[in-house]
Amino acid sequence: MRTKLLLAALLLPLSLPVEAALAPGAVAPNFVASGAMAGKPLNVDLKAALRKGPVVLYFFPAAFTGGCNVEAAAFAAALPDFTAAGATVIGMTAGNVDKLVAFSSAHCAGKFAVAAASPQVIKGYDVLLKKPDGTPTTVTSRTSYVIAPDGKILFAHTDMNPGDHIKMTLDVVRKYKAGKRG
């Protein structure tokens, strides 16, 4: 019985409707948020990160959950590729933000910052997960954005399966970098 309940809880987010509201060309809302990197608290500043190049901003439902652990580890493993393409990766969640310091070390391998998404950030990026009847939950959807240094959205992808987020965002960052050379 307990196994069935756990499986149902893990699959619930897969049944909830989600879509990224900010389309390519929209201006990404700026933010400064409390977060962590490599187990140390820090402030995450989107504007400062954009001065270095494009930003991959990915929202995830909650630290220390199955899909979120896999996604963070995959972003950490691909970080050298993102860095080579000039991009900064930032993870954000509204779920169990009290665990971000530990999560930043354990699953992000200390390689990129994760931060607490405030209600204003969640609303601005429209990443609040909704139940099938349309009522909001208290967690963020699994949504990835690629943001150009000028603050405009280059790419948005929402899918509760973490599988394609890394490949798709890396492809966009590489295309952006290639376009800047020519």
C-alpha cells in the first residue's frame, strides 16, 4: 500500500497541466533571490548573471525529489558545456526552499546556484503548477528558459519530465553563441 501511495505521489505532477507563459521575445522579469551554491548561502541576481552572457533559468518543483534530483545532476554534468557556450545556469523552486543549501551540494554538485522563487518571481514567469481543475498548487512547474543578455526570452520549455530540458537549452545556447560570432 505504501509503495502504491509513493508511486501515485511521484506521478501526480506528471498529470498536472503546465505550459510556459513567457514566449520567446518577451522580457524576463528581473530578480534577486536568496539561494545557495556548493552548500553556501548566496544571493542570486539575474541582472548580474546576464552581464556575463545568456542565462539558463530552470524552475523545478522541489529539492530532494526524484525528477528534480535527476535534473539537477544532469545540469551539473553538462555545466562544462554550458560554460563553454558562455551560459550561466540557475535553478529555482518554490518547493522546500529550506533544503536548498544541502541540495546545492548534493545534487547540483556545487556547480551552479539554486534559489528560492518568491511569489513575484513565480507570477512573473507564470510557473505555478496547477491541478487538473485549474486551481493552483504551492510548487513550481518544471520549466526552463534561456534568456539572452538583453533580458529577452530566447526559449521556453515546460515538461514535467526532466529528460529534454538540458539538451534543448544547451542547443539554444550554442546556437545563440554561434550567431554572435558571425
